[in-house]
Amino acid sequence: MLILHISDTHLGKRQYSLAEREKDIYNTFSQLIDIAIKEHVDAVIHSGDLFDVSNPSTNAIVEAVRNLKRLKEAGIPFLSIPGDHDRPKRSGFLVPHSILLEMDLIKMMTYEKPYTLGNLEIYGIPHIPTISKTALKEILSSLKPTSHRSILLLHQGVKQMLPYESSWQLELGDLPKGFGYYALGHIHTRWKLIQEDGSIIAIAGSPDIMREEEIEGYENFGKGAYLVDFSKELPNLQQINIKIRKQKVVVINTKDLKNEIEKIKNEIKNENEKPIIHIILRGETIRKDLLNRELLVLNDNVLYYRIYKDETSQSINNITYTLPQEKGLDKIILEYLTKYEKFNEDEANLILQMIKNVDSEETVIEILKKISGVD
């Protein structure tokens, strides 16, 4: 029995507001469906964030329907759980998967009762926010698969990969014993672990580069899917790569600006598709208008370029000044709450979660109860 594990497709995402990037995202999804049909898999499992937002555009829905119809015509079920991007922020609203359910194009996995595919059991838990991670652990501890011929779909932050307190909901040790394959989503870089009992924990990752932090992972592990072979008691895993638009992080020293830019043009001139370039600036600080004038020549060779980091410095009276680097919004908020408002670290993290989930009435109420001590 063959299963194709995919995740974090983020249909509808328009990176840097570029129409070309939205088309790229649809193309990667279409490639994954092509692979599923070509490999004659028995099912496709998707571990969350099918869409980029909980109220996707008509374009995103049409692309999902078009590709999932192809899968249905091939007799291949599409088994999914909602990720954090899929879940509406306000109570009473449906996940976008509901449209696809009505059309009988997908099946939603639950933890109450497994979906059976031949002699394979498949469980799924929709994304549960950090504030409710105790409830998540209770659900995980309640799961008892009948054999290793079983799959658990999850879309959660894992502490071992996302060590910041507000970014994870479980640790690897929280995963229930007995499953043959743990199909994880949420984290965008591929990762796998074969455990002592032969079971596999695998993060399929996003099939395209959604953020510049994923570029190193793409260069090391590629982007695509996992083909899971359950022909024996324990699964066997094969990595499947797809073609995507390249993104590169490049360093430009302002002391030799023209030559540095020319060097980049030569490096990318043979790419099939215009890449996206993330620039780290080093050397002497330079006026923005002069910098932008020199960078304009890249437009013939790249789809988009941006200043990713400015690490330039300026010398005044033989003293070198370096521009302060961004801390990231989360760190700035946490520092303000703990340093100036005198909240402890736990309280500050709860307030940060409330800010991030301000549109979710249910989550905000839960956090307020915890902060006030009535929970």
C-alpha cells in the first residue's frame, strides 16, 4: 500500500504580492497530484494548511477543486486535517475544507474514530493552539492504534524544532506509542526520524519556499513529498522532489557594488525561471537612492529582489557604527512586557498569544481566564 504524504501547500498565497508566486503555489500542488496519479498511490494524506487563509480566494478554491477532481477520477482519496492557517479565527465559521467535503473531494480525519483504508488505520487531529496544548496532550495520550499499520496526522509546532515558548504545542515524547507513521505538518523544512521500534516521524514540509528561512532547508533536502510504502508491517519512506522557482540569499559588499551585482547576474542567467533574490548588504553604509539605482539592473534577471538584512557600517572620526539588527516583532513585544510592564515570562507569552489570536474569540477568552487565574 502506497501513501503520498504532503503538507502546507498554502493555496492562494501570493508571496510579496506577486501574481507569479500565487501561480507557482498552484503549480507545486498540481505537480504533487501528478505524482500521486503517476505512482498509483492508494491515498494522499495532507497534514494541514491546505489553504493560506481560512477564507481563500475564488482562484484558490477553483485550483483545489480542479486538482482534487483529477485525484478523485483516479480513485485516490484525499485525507486531510485543518492547519492553523485553515482554521477560522471566529467561532461559528467553517473551515474552507467544508466546500470540498460537500463536493466529496476530500475526507477529514478525526481522532475519535480512525478512517480505515484496507487494513490501515488513519487518525487526525486538527491544529490546536498553544493556549490549549494541555488538551492536545490529553487527546494524544488517549489514542491507541491496534497495530503499527496506522498513521497519525498532526499540524503542530514541535519543541525540538521550534524552541521558543509560544511557537510549540508538543514535544516528540508526547507522541502516542504504537503508530507506524506520524505525518506532521506546520514546519516547512523536511525532517524525518526512524525510531527504535521502526516507526517513522516525518515532516513533509511545504512544497514551495514560503519564507527565506526555508532556503537552506530546500538546498539541503529539496521540496516535495514523501512516498510512504506500507507493503510490510512497518513503513518505508522515499523522498519525492518537485521543481520549484529558486530563491537565493546573496551577499553584496557595497565597496564593490557594480562587480558584486554583475557576479549575481552571471550566477543566475541560466535559470529556467527568474529566481527571487534575498540580499544581505555588507560593507560601508550607502544612500538608499544610490543603492536602488544600481540594483535596478537585476530586474532583467530576477522576478523579485529585496534587502533581507542590512549589515553595513559607517565610520565617523575613525569610529565604526553598525546599524542595529531587527529583533523580530515577537521578541520586541516580549521584551516590552517583561521589562517595562513587569509581567513574568509566562504572562508575557500568554499576552503574545492573545495578540496573535485577537480575532479568535474562543482563544482570547481562554487566555484571559488563565491570566486572571479563573481557569
